[in-house]
Amino acid sequence: MKRGINRQLGWGKRQLHNISSTKSITSSSSSSLSMKMPEASVPACFLCLLALSSACYIQNCPRGGKRSYPDTELRQCMRCGPGNRGNCFGPNICCGEDMGCYIGTPETFRCVEENFVPSPCEAGGRPCSTGRCAAPGICCSDESCSLDSACLDDESERRRVPLEKNTTVMDGSASDFLLRLMHLANRQQQAKHQYY
């Protein structure tokens, strides 16, 4: 009987020794595994960041980007202004040949919709210094407008000679544009005086 108990104890001691040796193996392998996990997660995190950073952040960006339309013809930008006589040049710029330009007024509210149309558009006539000709003597980009003599047509050039002699005579769109600028400056002056 003693032999049976000793054999069982001997077997138990071997099992404990085997269990303790497997614990030391698993603890050393888990520590080496934990060292390998950060090494493996760095490239995975890098790939995730790369995938996220190559996304198109512009709201109206079509699949493949705006340059993915090489064969697509540019369309005319949305109509805007009084009686839809103008075209949108930017999210807050509406210009037309016979009406001049509206910048940041209620007539330009429709131009914000242009940002949500996926296909590219082109507004205005021939290219000028900062963008495209929007009205006689006015060159507009999608952000701003400026006076530009390149946007005057032949008839305007003929009328320009007397304009240089007499600066009080202006065509309708240029005088409307200057009048709007004066009203805007006057409003800003009045607003400043109200705060003081």
C-alpha cells in the first residue's frame, strides 16, 4: 500500500513539476507575445490612418475626385439673381451681363446649392486675371470679384474713351456695382457708430 501511495505521490510531484514548467513557458511566451503585439499593431494603425487621410473631404467631391471627369463636358453653373438672369460664381457670388454682381445678398442664396452638385461647372465668359469675366468690366473667381479691363467688350472699349475724359459717366452695371459698395460701406459705418 505504501508503494502505491508513493507512486501516486511521485506521479503527483511530476505533474506539479510539469504544470509549473508549463506556467513558466506560457508566462515567457505571453511576455514575448505582448512584446510582439505593439510591433504588429503599429503597421495596422498606420494603414488605418493612411486609408482615412486619403479620403475626399470636400462635400461635393465625386467618386475619384473632381479630376475623374476628363471626358465630361463642363456644365453652366446654376442660374441666380433677380429673374434668374445671372450665374453663380461662388457660394455667395451671383453675376450677370445686364445686372452686375451680387455678393453676399439674398440673391446669392441659391448659389450655395452648387456645392452639393457632384459635376463641375463653369460660370462666366472668357478668362481674366483672377477668374472669369462675370459682367462688363468685372472679373470674378469663386471667392471674390474685381474690376478688370480685360472683361470689357468692344462696345465697352468704344465707350471707355469718353469715360476717361469724364469720370462721372458710367455704364449701368459699373455704377450699380459702385453704388452697392457705397451702401455696404455706409451700413458698416452706421453699425460701428451704434456700438460706440
